[in-house]
Amino acid sequence: MVQQWIDKARVLVEALPYMRRFQGKILVIKSGGRAMNDAALRESFAVDVVLMKHIGLRPVIVHGGGPQIARELEARGIESRFVNGLRATSDAAMEVVAEVLGGELNRAIVERIAQALGPGGEAEGLRGDRDGILQVRRRSEALGRVGEVVAVNAAPIRAALEHGRIPVVAPLGADEAGLPHNVNADEAAGAIAQKLAAEKLILLTDVEGVRGAGQQTISQLGAEEAQRLIGEGVIEGGMIPKVTCCLAALRGGVQRAHIVDGRILHALLLEIFTDEGVGTLLLREDAAG
């Protein structure tokens, strides 16, 4: 029994330098994948975010919702079609995307975090289109209502943070005419992290992290090395846009970017507050680990 308490104390001691380093810093966290479907992982995520807030970090959540959108599209008889990994979004599909991302799913995350915060705690749901956060242009006619982020207005997010709330942003954007568009959640999170000059961008995924040539997970990766691995085909498939998103964020002023296995309970705390972590940390070439 005594050894168990000693082990717990060691965990706290290991976390202390990270708590000090990131005090008052903004962390932009993209949540999605299995973490949105599994009840234990949803609860774990909410607790992690709340703990961050209580020890002085300033988390900002950007959430995806691919599986939930797919289920609702199927229920309504609307085809799901992908072009280069992006969901083609017709006008009919856009109604579903907006309802799921900007409605039920956003509210559910806000309520879960607020419950974990306890009395007096509050999260604030924001829509990238209606709250004027994400300005976009249409990517292509083939993709329909899928937007590429061209500008970010961080004022609504900063206002929520200044009032002690945890912002929860649905990745929807508006074009020049005010028409809502579907936005890739990784891209939205990366653009928001740059605008906020965030300390960290964290992408929760359904894989262990970035894998090397021997398929081992790489715990830490410099920007130049990451670009080389993409060029050599070591980083491939769906990991390319995630790493590219992280590299763009680093170039845009974000200090550190993480690709984290969101299937692990308390993955956020393990990645941020332990020496080994549970994913891949990407660094600018001028940054220390």
C-alpha cells in the first residue's frame, strides 16, 4: 500500500515541471475519432481538460464528428463520398453536418465538460461560421460545401477564455457570402492555434502517433526530419495531412505540436505531463524538447 502512494507521488513530481512551464499557456486540442464514440474515453477527455484548467492551463477544444455525421447521413439516405480524404458535402449533406457539428455534438461536449468542472464551471459552445471565427473559400466544385480556412477571428475564443470558460469550437466556416461550409477539424484547429499563438496544438487520433521506417512510434520529431520522412514515403496515407497540419502550425508560431493516441484513457495528461508521453511531439528546429 505504501509503495502505491509513493508511485503516485512520483507521478506528481514528474508532472510538476510541465505544470510550471505551461502555466497560463493556451493549448488547442482537436478531439475526434474513437474518443468521441467511447463513453469511457469521452469521460476521460473531459476530466483531462478540466484538470488542465484547474492547474492554470487554458485549453481550447476543436472537435470533429465524422462517425456521427456518417451515421446521420445514412439514416437520411444521403450518400457519403470522399475526395482525397475529405468528405464531399452537398447542400443536403451540409444541413446534416451543421446539425451534428454545430448542434447536438457541440452541446454534448460542452455539457460533459461543464459537469466535470462542477458548480460554477462553464464551457462555451462556439460555431466557426455563426460566431465569425472561420472565414473560408470553397476548395473545389467536386467537394461542394467544403471550405479551406483563409482567415481566423479569434476574438470570440479569447472572450470565452477571459471569462474563465473553456471554448468548444465546431469546425464550420462561412464564405464571403456567409454560406456555411464544412471544415476539416485538424485544419481548423491548426489555424486557430496559429491565430492564438498557442503553446501547443494537440491532435487526438486513432493511431499511436507518427511511425518510423520500422513502424515504431517516434516520440519526438523535428520539423525538417518530419518533412524528409514525408518525402521518403515513411510518413504516408492519412498521417500526411496531420503532420502537414502540425508543421504549418509550427511555422505559424505554435511552439509544439502533438499527435496523440486518443484511444488511451487520459491520453492528454500522459502526453503533456510525463517524460515519455503517448504520442509524437513535433518541434520547430529552434525549439528545445
